[in-house]
Amino acid sequence: MNERPTKEEYASFYEGYIQLVPEGNVIELLEQQGTQVNTAIRALTEEQGNFRYDAGKWSVKEVFGHLIDNERIMSGRLLRIARGDVTSLPGYDQDILMSSHPFESYTMIDLAEEYAAVRHSTVLLLRRLSTEAWLRRGIVNDHPASTRSIACVITGHELHHLSVLRERYGIKL
């Protein structure tokens, strides 16, 4: 899938994420990103994983946990829309998800394994979509969403958080 979604295919609050996605095949981008991130996670020490750049901010482990949660949710939405489910899909509250799951108890290897499994699943799903499925549209959190826009949001959302990890946490990616 090389074509970028149009602005009518996603909620305006996703614009920043979609603009971060470079031109090219989104599946290949996700594969490359997955390899890079998995390598980075495995290279971090437990001390680095527990680091927070400020009080009340997520730890590095929690940032990776958030990426895993978000990709699972977004991939589920993508699957339903790609397969023609026109049911309006709900939003989610990242803070509730984060406060109710102990990512700090994970090891960096635990996070790397879970991240790799989720990314592999997303890539497999995307590889098998028909041209028509990529263009299908649905409603998410009362906003339009297409299959291809969700794939770009997954990619761009992660790019955003990787930038935060580099700039605020000092993580080399």
C-alpha cells in the first residue's frame, strides 16, 4: 500500500501522526520500524527501562507498553473495517489502560517479545488485504477511518513516541 489516505479518511487529530509517515509502502515501513524498535528494546537495561524523565511521566517500559496496547487496538479496528464491518467502533482512554496494567513489572525482554508478536501479527494482516479492503471506511470514535489511514496512524503514532524517547528519555534508536 503506497497511497496515502486523504483527509476525509481520518479524524483531524491523527493528522500529525499521518504526516510523520514517509512516502513508501506502509507494510515495508512497519517491518523496518519493527526491526529497529525490537533491537532497541533488547539493547536497553532494566534501569533504562524504568527511567522517567519527569515525575508523573511514563517510564520507558510504559511507553513501549503503550505502543503495544495502541497497536493491538488499532489493528483490531483495521481488521473490522477492512473486512467490511460497518459497526461504529469506540475510542479508548490510554490513561485507563496504562493505570490498570503493571508494565513496570515486565523485563525488557518481555516487552521485546510482546512487541515483536504484535507487530508481526499486524504485518501479516496487512500483507493479505485486497485493494478493496485497503480503501474500506468505517467510523471510529464518531470519526471517519479507512483501513489505510489506520495503518498510517499505527506507523506515525510509533514514530511520534520514538521521537519522544530520543529527545526526552535519551534513548538511542
